[in-house]
Amino acid sequence: MRIPWELVLSFGLGLVLLYLIGWLLLVPMRFLWRLVAGGLLGGLALLVLNRFGALVGLNVPVNPFTALIVGFLGVPGIALLVALTYLL
């Protein structure tokens, strides 16, 4: 019994396409998970800032936009939001 080379070639091409489709779907999911995790941690950091900042009159509103800024930028994001809150 002999396996036709066209069948082997099409099977290999199918595996390569399956790998590429999986990779293209996985990369945006990593970005999405990082965005969600950063937003949640940013919101938590802003809540902590507002709790302890209330002692000195420091308050930054917590919303999805500010949470994502802090999630992406970290501590510089908090400093940016504090500066923007009091400059604008």
C-alpha cells in the first residue's frame, strides 16, 4: 500500500495553516489578558491611592480610562493622573 504524495503534502500544509491560525488567535488574546489584568491592578492601585491620599486631600477618580492608564504605565501612570487631575 502506497500513500500518495499529494495527500502527505496537503496534510502538511493543513498542519502549517492550523499552526498559523492558532498563533494569530493567541497573540491578541495575550494582549487582551494583559490589558484586563493591567486594568484591574490599575483600579486597585487607584483605590489604594484614594484611601491613603484622602489623608492629605489627594483624590483621583476611578473609571475604566484611569484604571487602564495606571495598568499600562504603572507608577508613572499614577503620577500622570495626579498631575492631570490637579493641573486641569
